[in-house]
Amino acid sequence: MRSLSRQFSCVALATVIAGPAMAQNPPVPLIEGPTYYMTYVEVVPSATVRAIAMLKEYRDASRKEPGAMYVDIMQEDGGSYRFILSEIWQNRGAVATHANGTAMKSLVEKLKPIELGPIDSRIHQAHSVTPPKAPGANDVVVITHADVAGGNTQNLMNAFAPLSEASRKENGMVRYEILDEVPAHVNHFRLFEEWSSLTAFEAHNRAPHTQTYRQTILPWLGTPYDQRIYKVVN
């Protein structure tokens, strides 16, 4: 796994190479505060139980590290061999230390014999979030990747504003986060939603403000809108 410092160096180089196309996106200042860290894990289906044991060991060790606020395991509904480690750390320094620490290095090595591909860790900062809280065991967690092409980052941010405002007033909303993958990809966002039931989640998706948002952003998307449902691994 690449070190955090190397990731940031690669980002700087990529920005230079990208030239005018990258320059269309507005600069996004780094926030020195709670930092959101998501790690994608995909293993061979027959090794799902082994993977969960490894992820639990990692989770429990990581929660004891300085700067850890929340470290949770999410298992994809309908793809039980795919996981996301959803973490919140006090700041970017804590993430950097953790990413190069014993718990992460140990997980990387243990997963190698059963992984379908190397783990993929992404660092985000808050674009618009509710107060962080531990996920409920029976809640429906939805994680969405939204990626816009060209200079449409600001357009997407504008579309987020009415979506997040209305969504937080809905029945069954537990947690709602719009995260920006800064500095690596300022045009990549992840939405972390937690709903009290599948019914609440479905109502949210059919609500006028959500439908308007989906219709609005469609022409700007660089990849298909990737929305997946997860459950918390206790």
C-alpha cells in the first residue's frame, strides 16, 4: 500500500500533467479537522468468513489508536464478499500515522492470499455532513460514488445543496454525509447515508428533491452513479 505522503505527491504530479482540464475545477482548501477514510476490500467469495475475522481484528486494533473517532465495517448487501472500512479520524495527521501503522500493514498482508485485488483506501473531507455517530446495527447504510467530468465540480456542489437540506428533514434519516475526495480527486464525492429502514431509504430515493438531483447531474457524470447498500458488521 502506498504511503499517504506518496499519494499526495502523485496527486500533485497528476495535477500538473492534467493541465487545463483539471484547472477547470475550483480549488478546494484542505480542512484540518475530522478526516473521513474509506477502504474498499474485495475477497474471493469462499473466504468471506475469514475476511470478516481479519477485518474485525483490524477494526478493534484501529479503534485504540490515537485520533480514532469511528472505525466500522460495512458489508455489501448482495455482494457479501465486498466490504468498506468506514472510518473517521480527528485530522489528516492521524490518518497518515494510521495508514502507515501496524494495524493497516498487518491487514494488507493477511488479505493478500484471499483478495480479488489490492485494498483501495480513499481520504475525504466533509463537504456537508450531519454530526458523526456510530452506526446502528439494524440501520440501512448506503454509500454512493459520484464522479463528474470536466469542470462540473461546482455544478455538482450546487446540486448537492438542496439535496442535503431536504434529505436531513426526512423521516428515518439517521446520518447523512457528503464527502469530497480532497486533494486526490476534487471531482469525486461519496455520499454516506444511514436510514432507519429500507422503506425510509426507498422513500428518500423517490422524493422530488432526490429525483431532481439525479436528473440534474446525469449529463455531468464521468462514471455511472454507483449506489450500494451495506449492513454493519458487529
